[in-house]
Amino acid sequence: MRNKKVIIMSSETDVSTNKVVTFLTTKYTKISSSTSIEKIKKLFEGNYNFWYRRGIIQKQNNINPFFQREWNTVQSYLHSKLEKSAQFCLGSYTKEIHNNKLINLTIAQESGLNVPKYNAISSKKALLKFKQEFDKIVIKPAWNLASFVQDGINYNTKNTVLSNENDFANISDSFLPSFVQEYIDKKYELRVFFLKGKFYSMAIFSQLDEQTKLDYRNYNRTKPNRTVPYQLPSIIEKKLQAFMEGMGLDTGSIDIIFGTDNKYYFLEVNPVGQFEWLNENCNYYIEKEIANLLMYE
């Protein structure tokens, strides 16, 4: 039996959201950061299913830090109310903003998954000691990839490999605590989309291109990586299921690498990760699956 309505929190330009709604045959409402609080509060009334795809309720810019905290508290309440008042909820604003790679890796290990050895390090001495264990190490953003400009110079936080003495020459004796990880030689990368107990997996042969060898997100637009549908071993899916349950997530995009040692290594999960690329290359019709959940759960 269909619910009276479906509510979707997303950005106006999100391609995946726009494709999902084409499969909806019941009444739906899309909300975004431009939706008024008054309209959102009215949505709490009645029966509805809710999908938190992405975005945030009304941003407040250029205000006093104290009042920003006040607003953040109200904002979090409204997001929580939208989710908890729903008969069925997919995704979560709270899970997204509190997503933490280091905590994820700990829970992944507890779920029986292999993870590259990692640490949070704030000194050159500790970094060199960590490097002694491995041929190569990777410095990675602990949150998300970002770019910024300082003193007229463009910087980005993409993964960086350190392998020889020259790589450490210009590193300061102390620095902001940073996420470092063992470098795993891989045969290929895997993007796995998890949706309410189902796995949709794709292999990415990024190792065949020097530009994408370290990370497929260093996209080669001229010659894209080869991608194919992939079936994970059932034992890995069971461990991933345990991980997602431990995280309290019912959906998310998971990154895994398959090493030259023929082992699977968990890297990270993004609770609102993209699935459009995976969907198009593997013909999984994930948008239709999401629409059916929103209409019939």
C-alpha cells in the first residue's frame, strides 16, 4: 500500500534525485536549503516516507558564532524531526555530518574487514617511524577532499604517497594531526552502493592509468577507466552488512580495493555517496529501487 506522500531532501541540481522522482507514481515533495522553515514544519503532519539524499535546511551565513551554534541546534532538531516522524526513512543528515573515517575504520575492523594500517600523526618523527613499517604510506584527508587558496597558491587535499627520503625533506617537525595510512598495491578498486541490505558493486580498473593509479577520483576525462559489474564474495558482503549495521546506516557508497595479495581492503563509506556513475555503467536501476522503497515501505 502506498503512503500519502513522499518527502525528499536534496539539492535542486542533484541528477540522481531527479531520476528517482521519474519513477514515483505517488505524491511527492522535494525540499532543499531554500525551503522555508514554516513549510518544513507543516510537512511533519500526516503519513509520509522520507529520503535524505543530501543538503541542509536553510543555511545562515555571516552571523555571530554564538548565534550560529544556536541555529545549528535548531537545524539539527528539524532534520531529526523530519527523519523520526516518517513512517519509513532512507538516509540521515545526522549520519552524514558525523561521518568519521577513523571511526569507520575501527568499526570495519570490528566487523572482520581488512583495513590498511593507519594512524593520526602530528610530528615528523612519528611520521618517519610509521613509514619504517612500510615501503609506501599515504597521507589522506580525514574528512573529505577539499581545495583552497592561500597566499595566491592553490592547494588540494588529494591523497599523497610518501615513499623515499626526499618526500619528507620539507615536512615540518610538527603539524596539524594528520591521517596517514599504509599504501596497498591494488589490482583494482571497487565502488559498492549499499541499499537496505542489497549490494550493487562495480570494479574500476584504475591501476592501468598512471593518472588514476593512486585514486580513481583523479579522473582521466579523455580516457576513462574501464568499469564492469562485480559480484563480491558472500563472506565480504556479510562483513559489510555487519559494518553498515554497526554504523547505523541503511544506505551509503563504500570504497574498497582488491590488493595484489588477493585480499579485500575497506577504505571508507559515504552515507550520501554518489551512485549515478555506478548505476549507468552497470545497468542496476538503483533509482527505481529507491523509488519503490519510498512508495511501498
